[in-house]
Amino acid sequence: MDPNNGTMAENLLEDMMEITGQNLNTIEVDKHYKFIKQLGKGKYGQVTLVIHRQKGTPMALKLLPKTLTKRQNFLYEYCVALSLSSHPNIIGMFGIAFESPDHYGFLYEVALHQDLISIIKPTEGVPEPVAKVCTHQLVSALEFIHSRGLVYRDVKPENVLLFGPDCQRIKLTDFGLTRPRGTLLKLVSGVIPYTAPELSNTQNGEAVPIDFTLDAWAFGVLLFSLLTGYFPWEKTLSSDPFFDDFIVWQETGRDDQLAWHWKKLTLEAMDMLKQLMALNPCKRSPVNKALWYLQYPWRVDNWK
């Protein structure tokens, strides 16, 4: 697929959604799956560990209430996840989607080691070797998504599932926000640390065409959190003093006003983040630029 062609990605997804919708079975969930425990819960649905009653296979079941979920949105999320699931660092799908009287649902593989947020120690982060192992795998997953003409749009530790200790294998999950490149989007919720500044400034109702650079920005924020145990700021707005100091650094090169937790980072790590989180999306480096920095230390050893 042409990575520059979001239209092609959109057309392929529409075909998948039509076929899936035509073959969507209605079932009674309890008859087919035994509920074990809840794995996660969000605003629009929940994920539960279940076991297939006939085969005994453990699975993660995502259930979306029909009262909160449009059928097309459910089909879209499922088809995006299914189309990307062949990559080793993206959650594997069982190819099972259904509806019940009250829910839409689909099944995917279970991550028994929780998610990346569970191992980030506040004020510390994770060991540097772990951060670099994560980086290599996340770059691979995001490049794969981008090669399909899609923007992931939800890079954050909660969406990185662990399949082994010390991040030996990690996988991206949750593709409800993923959209084809070039899709016009407005800021639909509040500004958070991962929100790129070009979206933070669209609160007057204007829409912007999304690009892979949104993922590069969020990826930079995630790496900062891994290395320091902090967010670099709360909001990507000039009213946030930490972000305002970051703007000064980006525009003038002066880093003397940067918050103290940046002092944990080596010059190479700071340069990597400066490029991933360039204020101008046209100057933002692609996610794979982080691989070039793997050969350098990222954390200052004698930082106190």
C-alpha cells in the first residue's frame, strides 16, 4: 500500500466493514464464553478475560454497549485491528466479531503482564535498557501502521501491552482512534500531554488533516515518560509553564529554563526528543529517527 495514500486505506477498510457487517452473528455471550475477570474499563466499553467454553482458549473480550456505540464505529475499530494484527508488535486478533442484544464484541489475545504504565515508576521511569527495547518495538509497530496509510493517534503507555518481563515483547492495542492519513479532524476532547500542538490550537472549530507526525509527537512524550517517570507537561498550551519553557527551547535553543526533570537526560536523548516533538509538524522527525539514537546513552548516570 502507498503510505501516502490514506484514500486507499479508507477504501480497503470500507470493503472490510461491509463484508464483516454482512456476516455478523448474533449470540448469547455467556453460552460461548466463561467470564474470568475484568482486564480494563473505559468510557465506551470494557475488556474481560474469558475462556472459550468448548475449546478452553483464554481470550480478551472487548464489549461495547450498543447504547454508546454506533454499529459502524464498532465495525471500523474491529476491521482496523484485524487489518494490522499480522505485525508481531500489534495485538493478535482471533477474527471473531459478533453482537448480542446489548453489546457488540470482538476477541483478541490476552496480555497477562498488564501494560506499560504498570511498570513506569513515578519520578524514575523504567531502566534505560527497557526503554530502548520498547523503543525498537514501538517504532516497528508504528512504521507498519503508517505503511498502511493510517495514523494510530493513541500512542500512550496504557495502550502498550506486555507479553513478557522487561518488555521483551510488547504490542500496541486499541485502534478506535486510528484514521487514514489526511482525515480532517477537530480536537474532540480536552488537551492532554500527548496532544500535538497543531491539534491543541484547533479549539475554535477548525479541522486539520492528520498525518504521521501526530504519532511522532506522542511517541516523544511516551519516551520522556519512560526515561523520567514524569509527563513533560500537562497540556500542550502556552498557558502551561512547562510547555511554554519547551517552546522557548525549541525556538531559541536555550534550555536553561527547562523543568528540572529534563536534567535526567543526556544531550543525545534531548536532541532525539527535540526532533520527535518539533513544534512545526513539517520539521518533526519520523518515529524511526529514534533508532539512530539507540547507540547513545539516554540517561545521565550521575543525576541526583
